[in-house]
Amino acid sequence: KYFIQKALGKRTFRKPRIAVCVPSGVTEVEKKAVEDATYQAGAREVSIIEEPIAAAIGAGIDISKPCGNMIVDIGGGTADIAVISLVISLGGTVVSASIKIAGDDFDEAIVRYMRKKHNLLIGERTAEDLKIKIGSCYKRAEVDYMDVRGRNLVTGLPKTVKVSSEETEEALRETTAQIVETIHSVLEKTPPERAADIAD
């Protein structure tokens, strides 16, 4: 209700039409629950769109073209991996998977790493800042650094540590490996022609 009112401002003459994105793995029951909640919040009409398709449109991919595209949408709570193609299912997903490993887990992994490696306690906001500024899932051509402030777990006093992008790669390795594994499983289930499109 809050976001609908914020979007409409004072112009509340007519109920809005609303598109809601859902992860690709949701059940019909979950879809219905989202739809009902949106109607209760004040929608006139509700369209449910799978997150990977919305992400593809947002990324400027022409989903009306008859070729396969792979979308990896890493949100806060879930990562959606999908192969979409018009020919097979009229703009729908061909193969998809949704896992509950995403941005929030990256932040937690960084917090754990800082505690273990540097004896430094940092908050989730600092971890997210570190992830955004120098976070990496693979070796960079140039190593980036960032000063991170937190509380020394031994002395209990504030402390600043210089962290490298190589360290963030180490911190995120386990979490990103699970997303990569899901990408592989989606590719294994993808029809050969679509897999060839993705390889191109």
C-alpha cells in the first residue's frame, strides 16, 4: 500500500495496474498469494512476471527474437538463473532454477571472513559497501584496496584494516561456487540449440 501511494502521489482517482516480479521457481499457490496481496494493497489489475524475464527486458535484451539467452539475476535473497527463448515458449523460460543464495549471503560471507581472517567485527552495511566497491568473484587484472573500519575482537577497540579485492574473492568463493553450480545444472537441461546460442 505504501509503495502504491508513493508511486501515485495524490492522484488516487483510479486503482493502478501493477506488474509484480516473482522468482522463477515459485509455485502456483505462491503466485496466487502474491496476486491476492497486490489486490488487497489496492491494484485494479495484477500481472505476474518471472524475475529473469523482467531482468532480460531491463537489460535491453529483445526477448521476441528466436534465440536463447541466459539470465543470471542475483537479488538480495534469491538468485534466478533462466534460459529464455521466444520460439520454445512464447517469451517464457525454457529452463530455470531459483536458489536462496544471493546478495545477503555475500554480505554474511564477508562478515564471517573479516571476523576469521582479521579478528574484526563489521556490520552488514560495511560488508555490503565492501562488496559493492571492491567485491570480486574472479581474479582482477588490477588489485583494488579499501580501508575497512570495525571493532577488534581481541581488544574491543575500533580498528581499520586495509582489505584487497583478492580477499573479497576468497571470502565469496564458496557462495559464488553454489551459484555457478546452479548455472551449470541449468545449462545441462537446456536444449542443444539454445545452449549453442548462449555459447555464442
